[in-house]
Amino acid sequence: MFYALVLCVLFISYVVSAQRGIEKQNIKVLYVGFNPKLERPTTSKFFNANSDRARLDVISRWPAFMLYLNTRFTNVQAVDAREFKEEMSLDYDVTIIDELTTSIKEAVIEKDAEGNVTKYLPAAYLSGNYKSATIFVGKVGPDMGQSIGSKLDWSCLCLSGDAYNVKTEHPIFNTPEKVDLTFTTKKTPSNFYHYPNSSTIPKEIPSWRVQGLDFKNSDYQIGMVSRGAGFLDSPDTEYISGGDNTKSMDAVAIGRHGNLFLWGFSASPDYMTDEAQKVFSNAIVYMKNFNGVSLVAKKMNDRIKIRDSYLFFKNRDVTQENFNEFKSKWLKYKKKDFDRKKELEAKIANGEKLNKFQQSFLDKMEPIPTLDSWLPKQIGEDMYKKFGADINGYLSYLNTNKEYLIATDNDIIVDEDVKKLGVSNRKIELLENAVSLLDKGGKKAKLGKRVLDRYTEQSFTTTAEYKTWLTTNKDRLFFTESGGYKWLVNTVK
């Protein structure tokens, strides 16, 4: 009965919308969500599946999307996320994925004897051959795309219903339907000022409302933003809008990487504003242009460190003042423990014997932090061995060698090979110098080959091949840090 009531309300609202003269676009759309006619999901990594909100969303999202899409597009089909196969998308111009699908490969997690993770491979939901134009709605994007190198990663599940820093000139706001966005001025979230380039952010910013309900004014689903650092370092990406989130201004709320599009806002069409409904429809039309497109720069390590952002935080956070503040807060937090420690030590001094719980408390009592215990956690064991407590020496080393930095799996180091060449690894001269060394033989040739192996995806056997490749592609080469600190060829048409 409730399901029928939901359908009735949605039908009436969309009939009214249809009467406003919406012109259907000749586009084939596949919607992937939870079919309310099938068994209701009882578990979810994103929300309490048994909450009233989750029960309502499972009933309402599917019909809301279907009624909305059918008023705007000529050919619309739907499949339950648990039954979706990527081959299905081949028959459509655009696929909309609103719920996490069934994985095609489970995650791999290996731990050592102490329980530390030694190897982690994320679950795969799409294969490396997936080229269908796809829109990820809300929370699903990072999981769906991580294994294939999508930059639409997980920065934060913390997006509300307001869009900031909107690129109003972008096609999704202008075609096929021109959308006159309504902006209101709001106080800039204070957390934006904790990130790089924040000095240029005004105290108040224009805000565009995308959805009526969000997690700030109700129990509605939370939206997703992707990392802004490194997002635009390849020609296959577009930052279209940020939003009200607990991270940074440049965190991506609406954006594109290749054939994949992030609509990070969580609302189904029945909770979108009228303007957002139009923009979402335009986004579907826009994404048809990228059906069959491959990702150029693949972000296979979603936590790879981006040098400028990395240096900003190191210069800001690794200071004597920050250590002093950390120590002060730690002592305040641990005051009760130290008071208890004094009591127990007094008992021992008076000749009293402690029970096993009291003794265990003393044995496990953490020592007061020192600069030498704090620094390794901030700069890494290797850097601490090199600089000890010399914070200024450490920061000077990083900043002086800024153009030679390269990311490892978990950190950033100075590439000594690049430093020997004295050329920034983000300048094309690096490759030119490396190729020129190949004919010199001996150590110089080996140095050139190491650099080319490290910074390109080519594995030629002769100098002539490298020279031809570099000459042919020089104008199309670009450097990506999020894509693995590589020089890649721009294959975007």
C-alpha cells in the first residue's frame, strides 16, 4: 500500500513537470539502483539498512528516478544493482549508478603477525575494459571506480545539499536547457581555510541549493566529495563544482574523469530542486559525448601524495609550536591517568602490593611525549634517522628539493637520479635529458634509462625508439602526480 502511495505522489509531481513542456532527449539511459519489488537490502557499508530513512529510500528512489528519467529521455531501462553486469551498459548511451553493485573481485587484505596490514587491494566492481559513459550518484563513485583508476575517489562522505565554486559556464548548466541558477550568499565553512590556497577564499561565498533535504537538516543520506589535490593534473578531468563539505573548497562534488562522472550530491530527483533536476538532465546529455572513452591518467593509488599539498601540510604542521600544543593537550587528556599513577606509586612506596589490574595499568601507562617520540610519526622513520630533531633542517631539505620529489606507496622522497640531472621531474626537459644520456654509455646511460623507466610507461630497447617517441608526442605529453608521477601521452580528442 505504501509503495503504491509513493508511486502515486511521484507520478503526480512528474506529470506536472511534464506539462511544463520538457522536451525528451533521444538518449538511451540505464538506471542502476535497488528495485523495491525485490528483497530489501539488509546490510550496507554506507547506512543503517534498517533505519526508517533507508526503508523509505529503498521504496522511493527507484520509482523517483524512473519517473524523472522517463519524462526527459526517450529510452529508459532499469536494473537492480545486485543484478547489474557491466556488459549491460553497452546497449545504452549513459548509465546511472545509484547503488553499489555486486563486486566482480573481492578485496584482498593481508596482515602480519602484529595485525598490521601488509597488502591491500580494493574490491573490483568494474573491469579495466569499462568505457561506458557513467554517472555515479552520491556515495558509490569511489568504490565503483577505484580498481580501474578513477580519480573520483573518497575524500569524504560529508557533502550536504549546497554547491560552492560552481563553474556556471560549463555545458551542464547551459545545454540543452539553459538553467538560471539561484545563488544565495553564505558564510564560508571554516574548514576550507585549513587547506592550500585558502588565502584567496573570501569570508562569504555564493551557494547554489541542489537538494531540499540533506544530512544537516534531516536524516537524509550524506553526499560524497573526491580529492581536489591532483584532480586536474590530466586532460581527461573536469572540476565542475565543489560543495559544503568538511574538507576543502577544491574537493570535487561534481566532476568528470574520462567516461566517469561524479554527481556527489545524494538526492534522488524527488528531493532535488527544480534547477538541479534540469542540471542533472543536462549532465546525462553531456556524458553521452564520453561514451566509449578510456581513462588517460589512472589513479591506481587513491592515497598517493601530491607534492604541493604534501609540502603545505608539512610546512604548516611540523613545528615546535605544534608539538608543544600536542603535548599540552595530551597531558590535559591524560590527567586522570597521571593522578591514578601517582596514587598507585604512593601505594608501592608505602609497601602495599598492587593487584594485577593495578599493575597492568602501570605497565601500560604511556610515557609523556617528547619531540623525539613525536617527530617520527610526522616525518617518517627514514627522515627522522636523517635529521633527528632538526625540524628546520628537515623542512629545508624538502623545500629545497621540491622539484625532485616523487611519491612512493606511502610517502614522498627525493629522487636522487632526478636531482643529479638538476631538472624538475615535472618539466619535459627531464625526458629530453634522459634520452640524451642513452648514447653516452656506462653509468650515464643507465641513469637515463632508470629515469625513463620510472617516469614513462615506455620500455623501448633502442635510443632511436625513445627519440622517435619523444619527438612524435612532445606536444601531447603531460605530467600527472595523481596518476603515479608519470609522463603520459594525451589521447583525448
